[in-house]
Amino acid sequence: MEALQPGSPSAAQSVVEEELVQCYCCRLTEECTPEYIAMVKEQHQGRWICGLCAEAIKDENSRSHKALATRRR
């Protein structure tokens, strides 16, 4: 049996539970931990949104708010 080296992960630590999840917008499928999936869904009203689509949504929301501010002047 091989001894673990200091600083190396144990067998229990190296097993990471991941799930497949599909983006609500673009249908991209990713493997993510359940904790990360829950965090993303919390930020997007219960929908899984991939990082690329999340950035596009953030950019579009920023543009919309700027356009509304300009119209109100």
C-alpha cells in the first residue's frame, strides 16, 4: 500500500460530486457541484444560466438601465 504524501489529497477528498446541468438560455451542458448549481439558480430565479449567458444578461441589463436614464432627462 502506498503512503500518502504530505499535502496530497486523500482518496476521500479527491472525489468531487458533480452533476450535469443545462443552461436555460443556450442549452449548454456543464458538470458542476450541487453547491455551485444551487448558488447560480438562486441568483437567476431558479434557472441555471451558464457563465457566458450570465455575462450577456448582465451587459444587456446595464445597457437597458443606461437607456432609461438617458430618456428621463
